[in-house]
Amino acid sequence: MSLLQIAEPNQSANPHEHQYALGIDLGTTRSMVAVVRSGKATLIDAEGATDSVSDTLLPSVVYYGNTHNTNGSTHPLVGQAALAHFESDPSNTIISAKRFMGRSSKDIKFSHPYRLKSSTTNDKEMPSFVTEQGEISPVAVSAEILRTLAQRAIKALPNGSIQGAVITVPAYFDEAQRQATKDAAKLAGLNVLRLLNEPTAAAVAYGLDRTDTESSANKLDEKIYLIYDLGGGTFDVSLLKMNDGVFEVLATGGNSALGGDDMDRLIMGWLLKQAGLAPADLSAQQRTHIARQAERYKQQLTQNDTVEVAIEVADTSWQGQLSSSDLAQIIEPITRRTVATCEQVMRDAGIGIEQLDEIIMVGGSTRMPVIQQVVAQFFGKSPLAHLDPDQVVALGAAQVADQLIRQDKSNNVLLLDVTPLSLGLETMGGLVEVIIPRNTPIPVAKKQTFTTYQDGQTGMVIHVVQGERDTVEHNRSLGRFELYGIPPMKAGLARIEVTFDIDANGQLSVSALEATSGVHSDIKITPSYGLSDEQQEQLLRAGFEHAAEDKLARSLLEAKLEAEREILALQSALQEFHTLLTEQETQALQQAMQQLNTAINQVSSTKIANTDIANNNDDLHMLKSDIEAKQAQLKPLSDNFAARIMDLSVKQSLSGTSTEDWAQ
Ligand code: ADP
Ligand code: MG
């Protein structure tokens, strides 16, 4: 018989004896938290229980409407309590914050029922939701969800025993989206041990990170897995390779607007058709209501072969049956697209169906027998689906979290993630030179050599971009820094080695070294959305080794870049919205833009770099104040234009958006 240790609930007798780390699946529609206890990963439910858990899924929903505390203050509601407001008050019920994470208003092309407010100064910043409780950023919404999950864990685990959390993100998340997720965790008071790709977490939950001793004796034994993750709003496919104890993501793909919600809409369409109605006959609220009903029928068909269905809306009522085979037909457009995406990802990676060792099912929608059948048929083998597809990501994350805090050496498997998007540099003419291609396993470091393009050039701007397009303007700018102090020499003689280094957390560091002289400069990249001016300044400062004499040059360059961005933004706004201005207003605006452009053209980065800065302070001052003066003249005109565009988009979003298509 062993001795029992006596301790108060939630209070370990020796608080430092047991340390725990959380695994958090921060889903688009639902989130959850898990922990490894006594060597086993388990979910934590709303009551803080870890055995015989019941209520483990937290709807990823936060309500910012007019709810009052007993003390009269307003506070957001999270989860089920928030979801209860969705039908009656959709614009204050934020139900898809994950889709807005790290996205600028330009990136947000799907429709949604929210009023967004963008920053007027930084077009890369995430817009906020305008709610009755004020302007709320997507990061703050995610932080509410994370905080609620953390509270569950605090209830479940001894005081002070939580070391941190591994939070999962879709494999395709870019730097900005990952950074936004980390920011949310920080805001929620969580220590992020690591962000982990969702498919990698699922593979860990299925134990595919454990080398089984028999097969690992055979070093050539390489396994390839496909993870099929069909959730509420998104579909993700990932190909993983396990080889010689190393676990690596070969390729990822997916569709960020394909999932269970689309099925619900299709089923709603079918129901309405049976009842002789069209979606246009219904109010937005009625459509939301029927879509929720459709979702219930869909879920019932996971257990049953047929369900009784009834709709009662707009003076029409209809009753009938919905069968599994009806369902298979109704959602065929969705299943077909998921299969096509799998084919595409395999083709990209050069992997044939016959090479796949396992297919792993993840996401609530893969419970559906219809989906499992389609997958089994396409791949010619039954998918792995014996773990709860809702839980696999959180459970796998908890296992990785536990390994991280225990530095588990017994399982010496490396979890390699990949870069979701290519990383590169701006070169002459605004073109992109890719340094680390997309889907490269991390950690990774790559070096490439560049040279100067002008005789006597002593400095160069290194502009780091992310994305797949050939031109800089179509990619995401991550940051820039400058290398100064290159000894003057003939164009093409300097050897500037630029190194991109991504660590295991996905953090990118870029450094530049002029090999003949040894001058060197570097930057740690945090994505440039949402950075304050001070941070941007810091970002630039990081690139400087000759701070004092370069400060002015830097601020001039900054002013120039900012003015250029402003002009570009105005030009594209003019193309799209020129009808909002009168002829005279357009002319005045264009003239002011022209003048600013002339001021900018006085400056070129090579000119700055080539100038002996210390002796030309006055010149640089003049250039800078000229730009600032022209900007000041332009400002009232561009503000007026921006206000008109804002009015228009508010009008459009109030009239044109219906709640049922927010997830398009
Ligand atoms: P996400 O990762 O996008 O947050 P989930 O993986 O939680 O999404 O999946 C949510 C989706 O799964 C919803 O569309 C929901 O209707 C669907 N779903 C959940 N349970 C079932 C079930 N038993 N049968 C069919 N669909 C289900
Ligand atoms: Mg999911």
C-alpha cells in the first residue's frame, strides 16, 4: 500500500514538485485546453475537471454588447454565454476572430456582419471591431478566449504550477498571424512555450512522433502521413514525413473558406427549397436561425441514418425527412473540393496516393460518416479516426508542451515545422529574391550574396518580404533595415552576405555582412502590422551601428518611405473611388500628390548612402522639411477623401451584408 500525500485541493503540498504545461487549440469556431497529468494527456472542462470531463469545447465567441455586471460595468461574455447573443445581436458577437488575426483591412475579403475600424495612419494594422463596448482588436478577442481557457486550467491544477502553454495555429498562418496569436497569449497572461502547427499536433496525438523500435531498426523506413482537417470554417491538408526519428511537414494546403458552415448553408438551401422558399424570402435573422437548425440536423445524421426535419418560417411550414444519402448529395460540392485540394497538395509535394501510410482525420466535420466514406474511397484505405477529432489537436499540443517543460529526451524526435510562405528580399526594380522558399522545414538558416549597384555606394536598404508573388508590392513587408559603412568601391565589388535565420519558434532574424570590410547589421523580424511608431523606430534602429550620424538619414528615409506609401495608397484609392470626389477635389488632390512626389524624388536611398552625412546635415534637413511641408498640404485633402471612403464602406457594410454569409 502506498502513502497518500495530503494536500488542499488546488494547492500542492510542494508547489514546485509538479509543473504543468497546457496545450491549447485556439480554433476558429471552438477552442479547448488540455494538459498531461500522470503521463496522460486529457482535456480540461469548464469546471476544471480532468477526469470524466463533460463540457470541454469552448465556443470561440465573445460578446461585446450591452451587458451589465452587478456593479453596473460592462464586460465581455465568452463562449456559450456569448453565442446566445449571436442571433439577436450579430454585430456585437464576435464569432470568428481567428480569421481577422494579423490581417489588414486589405486582407479581409470575406464578408462578415461586423463594423471594422481601420487605422488611418497604418494600413497594415489589423482593423478593430466596433462594438458597444468600444473598439476591440481581434487580438483582444482571442485573448478573452485564451484567458477563459487558462482559468479552466487554473481551477484544475495546483496554484502556480502552470509553466506555460503550447498554442496551435494553422500550418498556413504567416508571420503576422503567428505574432498576433502570441500577442493574444501575452495579453491573456500566458507564457507561450511554442506555437505548433495544428496538423503536427494531431500527428503527435496519434503517437506518430514515437519511433517504434522495430521499424526504426530499419533506417530506410520512412512514413508519410496526410492530415485531413475539416473544421467549421476551414479545410487544411498537410503532408508529414517521419524519417529516421525526424518528423517534418512536407507541404500544406487548404481552403480558408470551406467547412461545416458551408454544409449548413447548403442544407439550409435544400430545406428552403423543399418548403418552396428561397433564401431571399427570409430576413438575415431567419436565415441564421435556419442555418443553426441545419447544423443540428447534420450532426444528428452522424449518429442516425435519417432525421425528421421541419421548418417553420415566413408563414410557411414544411416537414419531411433528411437521409444520409441526401446529405451526401447536398454536400457533394464540398467533399469534391476537399478531395481536389488533397490531390493538389500531393502533386505539389510529388507524393502519390500509394505512398501515404496513414490519413489522419481532424476537425469536427470529420466525424461525419459521409466524410469518412469519401476519404476512404479516394485514398483507398480507411483513415485514422479513432481519437475524438475535436480533441486531437489540443491533446497533441499538451503532449508537446509537456515534453518541452520536461525537456523529454526519451523521445528524441524533432518536430519540424515548415515556413508557410516564402521569405525574401526586395531587389532592384521592386522585385523579390526568395531566400527561404515556402514549405522549408524550420529551424533553417540560408545565406545569399548581394552586391552594390553604384560606384562608391556606402549603404543599402535591406527590405524583408514574405509571400509568393514576384513583386514587392504584392507581398507582405516584414521590415527593413540598412547596412551602412560599406567602403566606397566600384559597383559590383562589394560582397554583402545576407543571412536569414528562422529558429524553432518561427522567429526570423536577418543579418547582413559586407565581407571585405566586416561591417555588419541585423534585425529581428516582428511583422509590421500593429507596430507603434516607437516600435517601428526601434525596428529601424536595430539595423544601425552608426547611430549618431545616421539618425538624420534614417529619419529622412523614413519620411520618404512613408510619403511614398501614402501616395501609392492614394493612387489606388483614386482608381477605385474617384467617383466620390468632384472634378476640382480630384485635381487639387492630384496636384498635392504631385508636389509631394517631386519632394520625394529629391531623395534617393543611394543619394543618402553616398552622402558624407556628417557634412551634409543641412541638405538632409532641407529635403526632410520639404517632404513634411508637402505632406501637410496634402493632408486635409486626403483626410477628406478617406472620410468619404469610410462613409461609403460603412453604408455598404450596413446594407450589403447578411449574417448568414459572414463566413464566405
Ligand atoms: P474549427 O477548427 O474551425 O473551430 P471544429 O473542428 O471545431 O472547427 O469543427 C466545427 C464543425 O464541426 C462545425 O461545422 C460543426 O457543425 C461540425 N461538427 C461537430 N460535431 C459534429 C458531428 N457530430 N457531426 C457533424 N458535424 C459536426
Ligand atoms: Mg480545428
